[in-house]
Amino acid sequence: MTQQEIHADTSNRQIDRIFGSLESAGFPRSMQNVLLPEWVTPEVLLDTSASLEIAAILAKRLGLRTSPLFDASPRVESLRRRDIKYKRSIPNKAKNLTASTAIAVSVAESIAAACRVKFIPFVGSANALRQEVLTSFPGNWLGLRNLLLFCWSHGVPVIYLAELGIGVAKMDGMVIHTDSRPVIILSKASPLWAWQLFILAHEVAHLALGHVAPNEILIDEELSEDSYALKDADLDERAADGFALELLNGRPSATYSSADHQINFRELAHSAFEFGKKHHIDPGHIVLNFANQSGEWEMSIAAVKVLQGENSPAPVIINEAMWGGINPETLPMETLEFLGRVTGSHLE
């Protein structure tokens, strides 16, 4: 179903007004399409009696009141307000995150309600947390998979948001503290485990350091080459970076360099693997850390791809853990379909 098909001239002025008011409020029509169930076809949109159900679905998934959407001039009103802390906003690259934030909150609340494990807060020491992860989920190093499983074992869901429609901007990471538990959202458009690992470690740090209170949202707009670690004036962000670095490396302010200025990406990958295995540090993280120090991003990304090899893309791994961490029987089929659509995954 295409955007053109679903939003063709429906001759249903009521639903057209609702679609238009949502778009004016920052919810693009491409995103509205993503939110609607498959049974909402162009033919269904012609039926004025379906307007209430369609509006109710959109309102539920965006955290809005339904009744104001049916005014002569439809209004968009949130059901509840949360304090939002915007972090890591790159100058001249600020995004409109209204739409993706609304969807993320809806997803977080559904997943929080279905989480199998009671929430257990993280310890506030990066080194103690590192030891706990490696003891609970042993491996060659602290990497994406065991940190994911550790979060879920503490009743802290981690979810990857896929593309939400043409032109819908996403944040790289965020924490939504629902009534029952915090939920971590990752949405950086990268298949690389090492990138998602650092963002996850950064969001874990925010929780461990007490940066997100109940009913608060913290959004890290962009954790990229411009702000990989310790380059932010915001004290909370610097603290979260420092915590993340100690969590991943076993020492604070860890940095990596190479004495060989002619090193190529395959040699870099090999060196990082050998060092990482010896010291229980994710080799991909070592390479990205090296890139942050040296500026050799192109070579480093090539090295990270070598290290990742034929493994599934990071979003697949993140959402496999999600489906394993919830009890799907507690959620309506419609909600499961919605979760599958916005995460780009499905329940096996």
C-alpha cells in the first residue's frame, strides 16, 4: 500500500481533515501510513463510518486524545505530558523529532507492559556493571549481544526503531522512563554492531547515573562522528560517555592509536581483534574509538565491517532479543502487528 493509494481523494472529508491536522502537527502522512493496519485500504477510507476507528488507532499509537480529532477543526492533544531532555543536538542539524518520539513512547509502553522480568536498577559503578555483565553473560568481550541480554535480565527493554516513513527524522538513542520501568530505544540507521553497542552503552550509562527520572524522556539526537565520545559541553553527556567508555573498556577515558601510520583496514581489524580478545574489549568498539581519535573514519568503518563479517545486521540482533524478552500473549494481535511494522521485525 503506497502513500498515494491510501491518501488518494477519499471523498471522506472527516478523515481527510484528521489526516491533515495530524500532518500539520508534525506527523507526516508517510508515517501515518506506517501506523495504520493493513485492512485500512483506499476503499475503507471511503467509508465515513470507519473514520472513528481509524482515528482511534492513530490516536492510540501517537498518544493523543481521540475526541478532539473529530471537531469541525480537528485538534491534536496529547494524552499525557512527559518532560523531555534533548541531548546531543548537532549545531545546524537539529531535527523535528515529534513524530518519532510519539511512536517511540507508544512502543515503549507496550513493550514495558509485556516485559517478562521485573525492573532491577543498574549499579552506579561502570566497572562493577562491566563485571556483572561479563559474569552473567560470559564471552570474549563485552559486546552488543551480552549487553542486550543483560539489560533484558534487569527488566530494561531495548528496542530498535526502523524507518518510520519518508522524511521522518529519528534520534540515535533515547530512554523513556515509563510508569513501570525505563525502556531504551535505539534508532541510528546503521547495521554495525559496534555503533549500536556504543549507543546502548551510552543509554545504559544515563540510567546507571540517574539521569532519567520516572515519566521523563531523554533523547540523544545524534551520536555520530561529530560526537562519538567526550566532545560535548553537556555535563550529563560527558558523564555518560565516560561511564560508557569504562563499561566497554574496563578503564575510564580509554583511547586507541596506532604506531603504524601506514596501517590498512584489514591490519587494523586484526590488531583490534587480538587486543580485544586479550583484554575482553569489543574489537569493533576499539576501531571506532581509534577512528574518533585519528579521524580515519573511512578506513575504520571498513575494518568494522570486516570484524562483523557475515553476522546479521545489528537491528536484527536487537529485535530478536526484544521478541524473546516479552510475553506476546499479553498484547493484542493488532499491537504485535504494530510493533513488527515499526521495528522492521516480526515474532517468530
